[in-house]
Amino acid sequence: MSEYAKVDSYLEKNLDKSLEELGRLVAQPSISAQGIGLKECANLVADMLRARGFTAEVMDTEGAPVVFAERKGKGEKTLLFYNHYDVQPPEPLELWDSPPFEPQIRNGKMYGRGISDDKGHIVSRLHAIDSIIATEGDLPCNIKFIIEGEEETASVHLHEFVRDNKEKLKADACIWEFGGVDHRDVPMQYLGLRGICYVELSVESLSTDVHSGLGGSIFPNAAWRLTWALSTLKGPDERIRIPGFYDDVKPPTPNDRELMEALPDVAEEYKKRYGVKEFIKGLTGGTELKMEEVFTPTCTICGLTSGYQGPGSKTVQPAFASAKVDFRLVPDQRPEDILQKLRAHLDAHGFEDVQIKFLGGEPAARTDPDDSFVRTVVQAAEEVYEQPMQIVPTVGGSGPNYPFVHDLGLPVATAGLGYPDTRAHAPNENIRIDLYLKHARHMARVIREFAR
Amino acid sequence: MSEYAKVDSYLEKNLDKSLEELGRLVAQPSISAQGIGLKECANLVADMLRARGFTAEVMDTEGAPVVFAERKGKGEKTLLFYNHYDVQPPEPLELWDSPPFEPQIRNGKMYGRGISDDKGHIVSRLHAIDSIIATEGDLPCNIKFIIEGEEETASVHLHEFVRDNKEKLKADACIWEFGGVDHRDVPMQYLGLRGICYVELSVESLSTDVHSGLGGSIFPNAAWRLTWALSTLKGPDERIRIPGFYDDVKPPTPNDRELMEALPDVAEEYKKRYGVKEFIKGLTGGTELKMEEVFTPTCTICGLTSGYQGPGSKTVQPAFASAKVDFRLVPDQRPEDILQKLRAHLDAHGFEDVQIKFLGGEPAARTDPDDSFVRTVVQAAEEVYEQPMQIVPTVGGSGPNYPFVHDLGLPVATAGLGYPDTRAHAPNENIRIDLYLKHARHMARVIREFAR
């Protein structure tokens, strides 16, 4: 019988209660992009931590508050959890089957905005902590939480917060906010994140929209200016044309390639799940597709807006146009540097009229796959998932792991309740309840094994 | 004393009553692009005509109904008025100083969506008719009205309607829906309209939006596909790159150039009114700017939409993107031909994934500046505006004059209450009340002089 039998039994018996708590957290909107409900959500999270005997502070920043919490344990070592309580905007609302902030359980899944990214992780980790306290009366090590409210808007103030609170955040290892299983239900250990540089490009060509019969032949059109400027950034060959953009790219190592080769092919899975007819760059699958997905920097248009967008036709020449653009960065690209190169590029192409608004950025960072803490987390998964975690040297997403890896000097391991159809950032975001429970079981083991 | 003294006196005395009637018409939304209130507005217009002793029919089409009305007069001749009761969408709502469908009078102007384009014209013409009936007991000629409900969506069914009802619409001359004074308050006689081909271009690259950290490096991005496709249509040199696009363009005649030279320079006026910093194509003003404005075909992006468009950042790769694009055509370009050439061009550039939805079109048409009816309308203005109308051989806007000129064989003259700051198609659309009255006075004269 597993030494975790009591813990597992506790987790299973109290699952409904934990999901109820998760429901309360999801029902509190906390949309960082729109500044909705952040303070309220931070207070709610702090209260949840205090209910477990943590000392919890809601600490102001120049943006959304950060929740810092700590509970001493029997041992000397300290485990730091990084999470975030903010969520992506719920739009487009009409594509949700149930309202995004009224969490609902259907067919073994629970739906709601932020339930996977990242509120489910917060509450399942609290559930794991409850199980240890309930069965052992105390924690085997110190546990700290840093739960920020700006992860979905590029964690603009977190780097500074970490630098200013190095002593407080001191720890021996860090569990990251996310993780999960792949399409085979194999738990994955993601050891790096790409960086990001997120900008809004905008053009104002006139002081007012004008009838297109008047302006079309003689006035500058904001939508055209934006279209032309964007098309200088990247062409259908997918090569980013900003001079110097690739200068600091560190290519993947042979070990990276080996780890990537060991991962299953994703091509068919992606085609089915996302309706991809053809991958870009002539990719068809195999290691090349997997490598390209995470080791190359990107330039993605996330949104376009200009003029009339309703049904039917409106013959108007727009005075204003804007695009949301994110650049995913790899080591050792730096967001400030990319921003400068973007400005220089636009100017060189005659697009001084295109304004750049910097909406946030962070560099990429990675943790060594051979670190002992990584091994602990990987092995602790075996009893829960019937296999150890599979190591992925880095992923395509971004997050503020840079200050944790480089300022605090911590190994950062990932683990979580995600799965391929979790729809983070999209309508009908959901978690599988079986994976919610597994994540709690895994976390209880990680806390104990780490403390030994 | 003018023979129109009684008419003028009637018009002035009953102005407030007429504006009240106009207010009721503007308060009835009738947005053809969005299918809102069309039937209701058609019935309201028909009732207004019946109140003047017209027989009025609300005739179904495959789109919005057409109001046809007729009242016999003493003479043999028949004057046809073409108007439309539909209006442009009122968005962006936040830029209106008063609600678009709650007409309001402020400082000698009256505001509301469609008040200038085209409801003000309808009611001021009814006001003119009232003045003649009130002072003479009858009309001096037959008067017909055709008032359609799809002008703002390219009059998709009007051409067929005109062809199917040639007998009913038989007339000797036609007064067009719009007209007005220029920035010097000189009344203008606009004798031609450009054609139009309005399309929606759209791309669906995936079955669902996807986290930009996943899709950026390997999935096709709808917004990028659209951006690249658009940028093949026209570059910053403003030359439209669709092969054969300019093939059927008939250049302006020496007489056109002479008429255009006689018109005042518009450069400074445009700069001030629309906040133009620089005209496109290196234009600075003079005859070249005036010629370019109306004698060249265009390709205008009227709207762009894709992905996230709210405040802040959302890291999503959009599955869908679309653009509204209008081509303004000159004689002898044909919309169906342009549509085919557009499709062939996109295919030739590898953009088979860009869908084209045709939202309406009509060819350009012009009336001879030397036509006797044109002279009548031009001269009738003199007593009202203290000068005859100035002739503009064609304008940049579009409208369905082609079937009236080419199927019914009518001279089509324009006259109206517009002025440069009327803001048709834009927020705070308005009319000047003094010009509303002048248009009614002008129309009363045109009806009488035409009947002689």
C-alpha cells in the first residue's frame, strides 16, 4: 500500500468541497487586460490561503496587486509556488456554451474563464496542502506562494516585484503555474518558456472617418497604412524581416533535439484539434515540426481593427486602424531590443505614422533538465499517472520565469492539470476533473519528496 | 416681386411643421446594412406621400421594399424623384453628441443618422410639393417618386426593379437623391457618379482561435493571410495591382477638364475639415487633385476585423479575419468584371483561401452637361442661391444612377441640401436648416419651370 494512501483518500473524499471552492474563485472575474475585478480576486485568494494557516499579504504594485503567502513547516527547505489569479478576456462571448463566469460541471469537466489558466491550479494545490495538514498535522517544509494578477498582460510589474522582494521570495525550488498531460495523457515536464514582446501598432490618418467616395482617391487610409506596415514585418515565407531580429537567437543544443525527438508526433493531433489544413513553412510533422514550434521566435497578429466591422457594407474610409502583435522570443532575445529594432524598421520603410504602444514583455528562460528538483517532480508523478513525466526542454508559451530563474536562481519545474482540449485563452475553457484530482495527488507527493 | 413669393412665404411659415415631420422620419431607424426598421420606414414614407394625395405602393423586392408613388398634375410631362429611405449604420455610437435616432436641433442645424443622406431630401421635397399645392391647388406636371431602401448597401435589387417597372417609372427627367452647396455655399450640379464594387474578403485558417504561444510558429494565421492578400491589391504607390483593373477606364474629356478647372481649389478645405496632413500620390491641390478625386477608380479598405480588439493584450492567434473593401469604378468599368479579375488575382498570388463575398455593385453613369433639363435645374437655383448652379461633370461617390440613365434613358440632375460638414456616413450627421429651406424653394421652382 502506498505511503500516500491517506492523502489520496482525503483528496478524493474532499474533492467536491474543493471544486466548490474553485467555483467561487472562477465566479470572481479578474480580467487583467480590462482591469476588471483584480483587487477583489486578490483578496479572495488571500483569504483562501489564510484559511490554511498561511500568513497572506495583498501587496500593491503599480499594476494589479500581488498575493504573497507563507506557512512554515517542519523542515528547513522552502518550496515556492508561482501562480496567477488573473484571466484572459472572455470574448467572443457568443461562442461559450455556458457563461464564462458562472462555472458549470458537465460530463466530468468543469467550465469557466480561467478555470484552467490558472485558477484550477491554485485551488488544486491548496487541496494538496489541505491533505497533508489533515493527515500529518503540519507541513514537512516551508511553503510560499506568489500569486500575481498580470500574467495575462505580460506580467508587466512582476520582474520588478521579484527584484524588490528577493529576501521574501527566497526558496530552494519553484513549482510553476501550469503543466499537464499531452494528448496521450502522459504528464509533461516543461522546462522553459519563450519570451514575449507585445505591442499595439496604430495609425491615425485623418481627424475623422470620411465617406469612401470622397477620400478613396486622395486621402491617406489608416487601414491601408497599417496593412502595408504589417506586410513589411513578415511575408508569406514566414521570415521576420526586421533587421537584426534573429541576431541573438541561441540555437537548440543536441540534447534539446534528443529530448524533442523522444516526444510523440503532434501533427495529426493538431490537425484534428485546431482544424489545421496545412502547417506553415512546409512543415509536415516529426521532429522538425516539434522543434519549430518552440525554438523559433514568432511575429503573430493577435487582432486587427479598423472602420466598419458590422454586417453588410458601409462605404467609409477609416481614420484609425490598429493591430495587436506579439513577438515570441527565444534565448537570448530581449524585448526592449526587439522594440527598438521594430521602430527602426518601420521608420526605414516610411512608416513613421505607425505608432507603437508597448504592452509588455519578458525574455525567455529555461531550467536545466538534469537539476535534482526537476528529477524529484518528474519521479513523483509516476505513482499518480502510472509513469514519470516526460521532459520537454521548452514550450512555445511565455511567462515571467526569467526573474525566478535568473534573479532568484531557482530551478523551476512545471506540473499541472492542463490537457490539450483545455481551451485556455479561448471560449469554453475547461478542466478535466480527473486531472484536477491527479494534480493535487502529484503536488502532495512533490511537497513531501522535496522536503526529505 | 418674384412669381414665387407666395410659395416662398408658404415654405417659410410651415418650416417648423416640416422639420417636425422630418424628425419623425429620422426617429425611425432604417439601417439597410443591418436589416433594421426597413419595412416600418417604407410604410412611414408611403403614408407621408399619401397625405399629399399621392397614390403610394410599398413594393416588395428580394431585399428591402421600394416605395413608388405618383400624383397626376395639369401638364403632360412627368418628373421622377429618386430617393432612398435607408441610412448608414450609426456606429461608432460614442462619437455622437446626441443619439443618432433622436433628432435634435442645435445652433441652426438638425442632427441625426440619415438626416442629410437622405431623409432631409425626401421631406424638403414634400415640403416643396405642399407649397405648390397650397398656392395653386394642383401640380403643374405629373410627379413620381421612387424611394428605395438599399442605397446604403449598393442598391443590390434596384437595377432589376427599374428594368421590371420601366412603364411605371416612365418619365421625362429625374431629380437625384442628393446635392448641395460646396464650402463657398455655391450650389453644385453633380452630373455623374462613380460605380462601385463592394466586397468582403475573409479568411478562416483554423477551426478555433488558438493560444499564440502554440500556433505562432506552425499554424496559418488568418490575420496574416488577410494582410498579405490585401497588400497584393494595392501598395503605397496607390496603383491597383489587379491585372486588367484599368483596362476599361475611359479618360476624362477636355470638356471635363475645363469644368473641373472652373471649380474652386479644395486642398486647404480638405486639410482643415478632415485633418489631412498630406494627400496621397504626391497631390498638393489644384486641378490635378480635383480630377484625381473623381476620375480615378479606387480600392479602399472600409473595415478590418480579426482576433482580439479590446483594451490591453490578449495572446491569441485568430482563426478568422475579414476586410470590407470597396472599389469605386469609372466609366466603362463593370463590377462583375472587377470581381472576376479580383478572384483571378488572388488565386494567382496563392490566396485561394481568401473568400470573396460580393456585397453589391453598379457601374458608373453620367448625364450630359448640355442637356436642357440640366440647364433648367441649374438656372432655377439662381433666385434662391443668388447664383446658378456650378456644374461638376462627375463626383466620387456612387449610386444607382446607371439604370435611370441607361435603362430609362433619363437626364438625371442633382440638387440638395448637403454641405461640406454634413457628415454623411459619419457621427453627428447633420443638415443646415437654412439649406433645408433653400432646397425646398429650389425644388418648387424646378417643378414649375420643368412643367412649362
